[in-house]
Amino acid sequence: MTNRPTLIIKRRTFIVMSFISLFDLVLLGRLADIQGVDSADLKALADGIHFRGVPLVPFRGNIVDRNGRLLAGSHHAYSVYAIPIQTRKHRDDEVILLSTLLNLPRTTLQRRLQRRQGFVWVKRRISGQEMQAVKGQLGALPGIYLLTETARYYPQGDLAGPVLGFTGIDNQGLAGVELTYDKYLVGKPGSIQEESDVTGQAVKFAQTRVIPSVQGDTVELSLDENIQSMAERACEQAMIQTRGKSVSIVVMHPATGGILAMAQRPTMDPNHYRDYSPKQYRVLPVSDAIPPGSIFKPVTLAAALQEGSATPDSHYFCPGFKNVLGRRVNCWRPQGHGEQNLSQVVKNSCNVGFMDLGLGIGVSKFYEYLARFGLRSRTHIDLPGETLGLTPPAKKVTPLDLAIMAFGQTLTVTPLALLTAIASLANDGNLLTPHVMKRIINHRGEVVKTFDRQVVRRVVTPEVAGRVQEMMAEVISQGTGRLAQVPGYRVAGKTGTAQKVVNRRTEKGVYIASFVGFGPVPHPEVAIIVNVDEPVGAYYGGQVAAPIFGHLIRAIFKYLKIPATEPITPPKSGEPAMVPSLVNLDPETAQRDAAAFGFPVQFVGQGDVVCDQSVEYGGYRRAGTILRLRLGSSPRIYLEWVTVPRFSGLTIPQATYLAWEMGVNVYDRGQRRGGYVRKQSIAPGTQVRAGTTVEVWTA
């Protein structure tokens, strides 16, 4: 007979052994799983624990102009970082030493070195002097390391500054082209990984793995550095001459939509972007929607011709005003223009004639053409911050609203959107997408992306576009845009003078003077829009913006070697002739242009640029009248650095002459005529870009 307690013990022993065997099987299975299925993941985890990684920051790709000239590049910079666990033994001493070397508060350093992270920044982008100081003390700073990084720089200073944008401390694009094409420019980071123990110290016979960084792609823009410099200089001169609140210029290649230049004042230098207000980061022609005024009129004209509501033989009468829904709307010319054909309406920029054109089109069709010309949507240019212009809802538009919109008021557009619309008339009626990127090239020299010509839609027929071109050409040859004439070239354009809208109300006495045009006709190579916000004194677009356009497009024609399109035939002696704008031209060009308009010249003083002329431009004199031109020192090239002189104790004429000598400009903020300069806005001896304006106060 089996002993019962013994049987119980055997059963219990069997159960326990069964559990042990089952546990062994599970354990063996898990070990096999670790060795096989999860081995790669666990090895990577172990490597992450035992390998200390130092990042290798890639060089950000360059930004260059259409000819390969560098606009934005990168150079080596140095930063200090710490492995906090390695600083425990001598942390207090290191804090004292680092505080002296890097000019950082001790409390800040203590806080950073006490963090439980494996890697912390101590100070980024240190100066060369700080780098040498830290490098010489690394033996006394265990756990403190120098890291070679990259920093962005813009070799041309503020040239196209808002367009290029800028980067943050981690080389991330924050504005402009830098932001739009950040994913191409940023590159691929690498690292140096070194085997270490739990304290972060390198172990003997340690493995080191290097994962190389990959340089960012090069972004080649449609901008031309030379044309951009011309536009920048034109903006600077316009600010001086008009004392406007701001000036902007856009130059486009109408056949492709490529932006050749986009300049503005005020501007900003991306090397020092922190010194500027965020408002100055904006690209004004892209971000600011403004009332266009009369430079909008070619859109109304093209719509009327395309719809057949007007023809070249149509006639209109302007008594100086038009009554619409019981409200009197005045023409800009109080006495009116009288009887006119369509071409004369355009040449005279007659508001009454354009009100008739708009009412003839009708609200529905008018809004259809606004959309066709791209004025009810964004252009989708490859720059951030584009603003959409405003138009009243079509359902709420009255005949009065339509009449006023037809000549460019009660709606807003960005300068870029309007230039794009007008450029379609220079391009057989095809609306294109504007762009600043031409192509993107990787570090191996391979083209990875291009911006091909993008036709959005056909707006009007080539025949209508051609008719509008011809009428716009007459605006310059015979109409309100005569000051934009370029001897030897047929150029088309339109003047504009818009009343500004302040707090949703049209403000009397506050204007935007503008000009838009293209040339040479009939095969335009260049389209330009000029806007001067709140000029002081003269404010009509034909007075203020037309000469800027004329000088700039002439310089571009010369640079691009575009041959003359028509002979120069000066008027006969004694005939009435318009006096051209000769200020800011070199003596040879000024003499040639004056002769083309029928005037001999006499130079007064010495210098390489015309600083003043005896007869104001835009007026009429008999051909053969001698124009006296005062010369001054040549304005240095825009990109050159010059030294601000001391103006204290000088009269304004003396200060002006000295400024010309030194390559800067002066603007008198004083109230007392005949006084002496007592204060200047930029200290003597400061290095500035040629053409910079120094404000002075007299007493």
C-alpha cells in the first residue's frame, strides 16, 4: 500500500518540475527571438546608449543669380557645447572660467551644465576671439567641446534683402527665398559617433563612426545682380528726390514671367536682420495690396476691346466730370478733354472715358476679366507672404462702383499682380505665373528642379493685346507718360496716380504715384512697375514715376544689348520740345539724350553725374535752347562701401557737395534756411553702402 503523503509529494514535485520546464522553454524561445528577430533593433538601441554622437551640420546651399553670382552663402562658425555628466567633478571651476571666456552669467552656465541631457549648447556662434580663448583652455574644461558649424552670410549686403530672406541660428529658412526653398537648401546632417561608457567618457580602443553630411542644393534665381543693382539705385534716388514713404520696383521678363529685379526702400540687410522691424522683412510688391489708380486702365481697355463694347473708332466726350446715380465723379482734368476717340482717351488717361468703358462692359463681364487677368487670386509667386487684393462683392457693385473701379479706384491689388496682368498684354495675351527661382542644382552638379514657363490662361487675343500695346506706346510718345521716353526705342506704358485708402476711406491729399510699362514694342523684353508711396510735392505718376521708369529701362536695354528699334529724329530748332529728365545720368548719356530731344547742353562744374538741370524736366522750351547741367562726383557703384563724412558746421550746399564727393546723399531735416548743420543721423566715420542717405539737422 502506497504511503499517501509520499504520493502527494510526488505530485507536487511533478507540477513544480513541469512549471520549471515550461519556463525554460519560454526563456529559450525568447532568447532565440532576441538572437534572431529583434537582434538588429536591440543592437541599434545598445549602440545608441554606448555611442556619443556629435552632429555634423551640412553647408547650406548657395543662392546665386541667373549668371551664377553669389547672393547667399555659408561659412564656418564655432559653437561651444557640453556633456554635463563629464563636468560633475570640476563644474564650479568650469563655470567661473567659461563665464570669463564667453562673457556669460554664471547662473546661466550653472543651469545649463546641471541638465540631465547628454548634450547641451553652452554658446552658439561665438566670435573668433572667443573661439581661440576656449580652444586654449580646453585642457582645463573636461566635458566642454568646440563644434564647427556653418553660418549664413550675404556678400552683397542689402541687395535684394527682403527677397532673399534670412535664416535662424540653426540654419533654418525664416523668410524669403530661404524659407520657400528651405528643403532644398538645408542639406542632410551627419554625425561623428564615438563609443563611450555610462559617464559619457570615451572608452579605450573605441569605435568611431562617421556619417558624412550632405551639402544643400544651390538655388539659381531668375534675378540678375546687375539689373537688381540698377533697381536698388533707382529706389534710393527716388526716395531722395520724392521724399516718399516707400518706393518699390519690379522688373520682369514678360515672355517667361521670370523676375529680373525686385527692389524696395525701406529695405533690410539679411546679415543683420535682427536690427530691423518685422515690417521690413516684407517684400512690398508681394505683400502690400494698394489702389492701382490709372495703371489699372489697360485692363479695362483690353476687356472692352475683347468684348467688342469699344473699338478703335469709338468716340467719347469728357466735360470734366460724369454723373452716375446722382453723384458727380470728376476727371483728373477739371476742364475736361472734350471730344476724343479711344486712343485719345488712353493717351489723356481720361477718367470719364474709362468710366464709359467700364459701364459698357457691365459688372458681370468686368469681374470676369478681373479674374482672367489674375486680379481676383494670388499670382502664386514662389515667395512667402503674398497678399490677395480686395474687390467689392460683385452682387453689391452698383454702376457708381463699377464706374470708379474702371479707372483703378475702390479696389486694391499688389504691384506684382498688376505687373503680371499688364505683362500678359506684352505676351500676346498670355497670363504667366511669375517666379524668382530658375533652377535648383544638387552638390553633384545635377539639375533637380527647374521652373518652366507656366501659362495660366489666355486673357485676350493676340490682336487685342497688340492694339493695347500700340495705345500704351502713344501714352509715352504723345500722352501723360512722355517723361518715360527712351530715345531710339519704342516703349509702352501707363501713368498712375491713386488716392490712398486710410482706415477704409479714400484720403485726400495722400497719393501713390506709379508707372507700369514694357519695351521695346512690338517685341518686349522687359516689363517694369514703379510705385512711390506718398511723394512730397509733385505726386502725379507722369511727373514722379515716369522718369524713374525711363531711366531704368534705358539702362537695362543698354546692359542687355537690346538694339535700338527706331531712328532718333530731334525736332527742328525753334519748334516746341519737351525737356527730358537728365538728372543722375553721366555727362555723355545726358548730352546724347538732350540732343535727341532737340537741346544742346552746357556743363557747369566737374564730376561724372548730372546733379541738377537748369530747366525742370517735363516742361516745354523751343528746340535749340541751351540746358545748363550741373555736374557732381560720380555716385559709387551701389555695392561699394564708403565712409560717412562729418557735416557739422557746414551749410546745406557745402554738405551736399561733400556728400557727392564721398558717395552718400544728404537730406535736410532742419527748418531754418541758411543755417549750419548741427546734427547728423549717421556718425562720421561709419562705413555704409554708396548711395545711403544721411539725414542732417540745421540750426
